[in-house]
Amino acid sequence: MSTIQLSPADASLPKGSLVLVTGANGYIASHIVDQVLLAGYHVRGTVRDAAKAAWTTEVFNSRHEAGTYSAVVVPDMAVDGAFDDAVKGVHGIIHPASVLSFSADPAAVIPDTISGVTSLLRSAATSSTVKSFVLTSSSVAAGNPAPDNHSFEVTTSTWNEAAIAEAWSVTSAPFPPSHPNAVYSASKAESEKALWAFAEKEKPSFKVNAVLPDANFGPALNPAGGLSTGGWITGFATKSNVEFVKSLPPGWYVNVVDTARIHVAALLSKSISNERIYASAAPYTWNQILAILRRLYPEKDFVDDLPGAELSGMGVPTERGAEVLREYYGRPGWVSLEDTVKENVPTLE
């Protein structure tokens, strides 16, 4: 397994330093923890309750040197000072944790997501040891595919103002069916905006970056299996979430390990500072995924191709993320969709 290739002169943190990763039991966050440990650093992972920490401690202590990972409980990240103890002695911070309730009520999601970012930033600013901060944002912070899937481009300067307006346009029940998606997108946009506003106003002593992934597929470190987007392909293959998949707009995929590697490079390299880096490999359709599943498991029966499946019309700047993978990990670029599906569904009962 490749690890980051970083010259000592470009390293923002010395090897063996302690890195805080929030929501360490999450699908993306767990891979970030894995890659930070693989790079030779120690990790303190936050979880909302002790029960969620059990599998992380077991898995990371089995995959890496015992004692290099520990978990701490932060029950409510939106509380001011929630991370004061967690940041003590920490040299770098990666913040994947977010409000994932998918509530349709913007007041139940957006303020707490913003507070989670600003509370952590304020705690980090009180520490003399923190040198680097990376936020896990999302491609939906920049834009969502249009309902008619017309072509448009997002850039490193694009914000999803449409989702913010839509999310706050209805603040009490009954909510439109699409409202949870608008609220989630708005929460990612508003919380990332809060990061850059803090950096501009407070001018902290640490560097900041944001990584904007799209749909993450690939292996799951949690013994219970894939979580979040990591469970989409398995559910589709077993026909347990076909209707949900049919409701998804056209999107882009990324291998979750590629996402984690970009986070780690953004954390550790002095050369990467004040950047928004998209973690999106390529647009995909579920019919492409079906074709791969049929090749992998010719004896299995899958659903028929979905009618009207088309690639996303939203253009995403992918080259910077691919450049980071090449420069820091010696990778040819993004992990292919075929290999990603293989890793996501290594077996199929």
C-alpha cells in the first residue's frame, strides 16, 4: 500500500506528530485516519459516543502500531468549546464530521454544521501547536446537477447559492421531497464559507485547506460494512435500494482512498495552502456500475439497466486532485470505476 512521498523540507508536521480527525468512525473519516497512520503519524479520533469508538480502536490497532490511535468522545460538536480538550497537543486537524441526519429542516442542520467548523477552528486557534487544518467539504458546496441535467462548470470559486436559497425558502413542514438534499448541500456550502471567513478574519497561525469530494465508493474499514455512499453499490447489487438509486441525480464518483490521500497531502504539505481541491474522478452512471457487477459476478442476477441513465452535466475541475495523487503518492491518477466497484463489493452473497 503506497504512502505519502513528502520531502522533509515540505512537511508541515514532523513524523510522529499527533493529528486530530473528527467523526473518526465515518466512512471517509476512517480512511483518512488509516492514511494518516500509514504516513507515520499518530491520530486522536473523535466520536459522538464511546460505543462508536470500539470498532475504530480495534481496527486501527490491528492495522497499525498499537498505541498510535486513540478515540475521544465529543458528544456535540456544535457546542462552543466542544473541542477544547481534543485539540490539546495536536499538530494537525482534519474535520470530516458533519450533521448527517438529512433532516428537511434547515434550522436543525445548517447552524450546527457551521458551529461544528467554527467551534473547532476557535479551539485550534487557542493552541500553539496546530500547524494545519483541513475541512472535508463536498462538491455540493459548489453545485448540484441541474434537474434537466444541462451542462455547466463549477470552479474553485463556485458556491451553491441556489441550494442555500432553496434550503431556507421553506423552514417548517410540510417540506418538499427534495428539501433534505437542498439542506445538506446548503450546510456544506455554508460551513465551508465559514472556514474561509474565519481564515480571512482571524488569520490563524495554521494553514487551511478544503477538500470537496463527490460520491465516495470503494472499500469499507468498518467490519459492519459500507456506510454512507459506501453502501450504495452493495445495496444496489443486492436489490435493497434500487428505488433510492433511481432517485439520485447524475453524479461523479471517487474512490474513498483517493479522497483520504488528498486530505493527508493537504494536511502535511507546506506547498498546499489555502486551496479548495475537488476529489472527483469522473462522472458515472448506474448502468456502468451494473455492467461491472455483471462482469464480476456473471452467475448473479441483477436488475435491468435503468432507463434514461446519463452522465452528469456538471463539469468539475479534476486535474488538481489528480496532480496531488501523482505528486505525493506516485499514482497515475484516480482509481478507476472498475477497480473501485471491485473494492466496494469484494464478495456478494
